[in-house]
Amino acid sequence: MLTQIKGLHHVTSMARDAAENNHFFSKTLGLRRVKQTVNFDAPDVYHLYYGDEVGTPGTVMTHFPFPHIARGRPGTGEVGTTVFSVPQGSLGYWQDRLAADRVGDLELSESFGAKRLNFRAPEGDAMALVQDADDKRVGWTQNGVDAENAIRGFHSVALRLRDGGATEELLKYMGYQNAASQNGIRRLIRPEGNGANIIDIEVLPDVGRADLGSGSVHHVAFAVENRAAQLEVRKALLETGYQVTPVIDRDYFWAIYFRTPGGVLFEVATNEPGFDRDEDTAHLGEALKLPAQHEHLRSRLEQTLQPLEKKEAV
């Protein structure tokens, strides 16, 4: 069993409209935009990161806003719901805040003994806020949400799979343990993790495979402390039979990727070097940062990338 993985690192989704995406995550949800850069493989497209003050692993939601991408189709073989942790007693605040911004499919519910507010982001992403009195992480409070209500980081992700057995065994190998089962959903927890410790598995044998598009999660990343730990994980996964990419430098972390038996793309990302490697903490996310191989495109990209601010109605 692997001991190096400490919980979630980030979740990356697909989007269509950069300004709408930026408004929702930084203004509606009150997260901090900790980095604006571009997709390494498609530099005409942003890679936007939102999280806590410094983009702590376990808090960071990222998006690729492709301007002409079709809407994704929900199904199996994907992350079905991304869930954030909020303070006890804050769901009334969030229900009012999201309703005021016309967020869709608002629904109060309870899952595994915790109250939650389900909703859909503007491009269809299934999301939820879960009250967690034990989460002591500090949320970002400079985007209009006070400390008593601010999002702390990820609580969990829920995987939708046609057959959950092999993926569950993989997660146990990655250090997760069975915690509970409710309404056909199996919950696994990484003990003594980084706060973003929970993976839920929902088995839907009669549901077709998801089609990737706007509103879909592209991949979910798990956190390791450093490159040495990452290499240990990579070696173990290769020896277990998984096809794992070489280590890839993503500027703010190093990454490896592999496809799970259920079809979900997993990443293992390092906590180092962090989002302050090229910006002062006080100014994270304010300037366009480009990977070195794309720096020569700066003048063109600054003219052609979608605006990040929504146009005000006249």
C-alpha cells in the first residue's frame, strides 16, 4: 500500500466561457484566482486556477475554457460531483448567495450524516457544498465571502462508474480506507490526509459512458509532498501494471497521469514548488504567466485570449 498520497491536490474541468468561469469561481464562490496561465498543449486556451490564499493543495479548482467546446454529457467513467467544504451553519448563507446569482439546481440534502447544498455551475458542472465542523482550514475572504462562510477547500469528489470494484481496490492501494456505505455509494477516506480526504464511488451499471465537454471534469489530481515521493508512487504503479506517463513539469507542480480501471483520469501532483514561484503571494493570479516554451507567443496571446471580466449590461 502506498503511503505517500495525502488527499486531493486539484480538480481540473472543462469550460467554454472564460469570463463566466472567472466570475463564478472568484465572485460567486469567493475563491481566489491564484494563477492565470495557458494550457501547455493548447496555448490559445487559458488554464485558470482558483483556491485559497496561496493555492494550497486540496483547495484548487482549475479550468480549461475552450471557446468552442460542446457541452459535456454526464455518464459513467468520470468525476460526477465536485464537493467543497464549508463551515457549520453556513448553508443558509450559501443558498441565498447562489440563488441571488441564479445558480441552477439548488437542492438541500443530507449525505453520510452531513448537510449539503447541491447545485450546478453555469456550464453544468455538478457541485455541492458540505458542512464540516471539523475542517479547520482557512478560506479566502477577500472576494466578498466572510470567514464564517468561506469555502475551506475540497471535501470530496464522487466517481460515477459502471463497475467500482477495481477502482476501489486501486484507491485502497493508494492509501484510502473504506469508511461507510449509503444509498449505493461507497465512501473511502485517506486517514490523516490534507483535509481533502474523501472519495465516493457510485456504481451505475446501466448508465452509458460520459462524453467530455464543458461542465465535465477532465481529471482529478492527488497530492504528494515532493518529487521523491512522486517517483516512488510512479514506480509502484508501473510495477502494479498501470500505464503511467513520465514526470511532466507543470511549472507549479510536477505531474504524472494514468487511467483508472473505471475510466477516470488520475494525476499525482507534487506540493512543490507552489503558485508563488513566479508571483508574490500578494499578487497571485493578477498577471498572465506563460510556460517558458510559450513566452514567445505573449503578444499574440494577450490579444486573442478571451477577456476574463464579464461585460456589464448596458
